[in-house]
Amino acid sequence: MNSETTPEHEATVSPIKKHQFLTFLVSAIIIALFLVYIALSLYRSSGTFQLDLSRPGFDQAREDVTKESQFFEGYPSNGPINEETLAEFNALYNQELKDATAIDAYSGDALSDSTLQIPAS
């Protein structure tokens, strides 16, 4: 067997080698577009898009959420440490602990509107 390549073999390998990088780029773009299509169709079919308040048209809903929301501001990180501040911290901690343990994370109600504190419209 001769280890030299034949001109016929070089003719078939040359175009493949010449366009190998371009083929890689085109196939990578096609695969990326296909995966984005799958992700967007899952986003739409699962109903997640209905919860997305950043979409246009939800300006009023966004304002309502920020107006009505009461955020837990926490406990200040600076200040004196005495019996009064420790008692205040314990009261805040116990209230948050009570709210957190009131929800059974493994039940079917963990994602209900009342558990998530979503008001009924």
C-alpha cells in the first residue's frame, strides 16, 4: 500500500477541510436557535409567562405590587446590645420563624395563592 494520497482523495477532502470552520459556525447557530425555540415554547406552554411582570403591559400590576408589598426590613446591624434590643430581636425572629414554619414545604399547598400571599383578583 502506498501511504501517499491520491489526487481523487485530495479532491474530496479539500472542500471539507476548507469549509470545516464555516460548517461548525452554521451548525452551532442552528443548534442554539433550536434550543432557544424549545426554551421559549416551554416558557409559554407552562404558563410561566403569565407570572412575568417585567413584560410590557404589566405596568399597573408592577405598581400595585410595589405599593402593597411590605418588606421585612430586618434588624439593624449597628447599635447597642442590651436586654431591650435582644428582646426586640427575639420577637422579630420568633414572628418570622412562626410564619416560615406555618407552611409545610412538602404539601400540595406550598405553591397555593394564599401561601405565596398572592391576593385574589
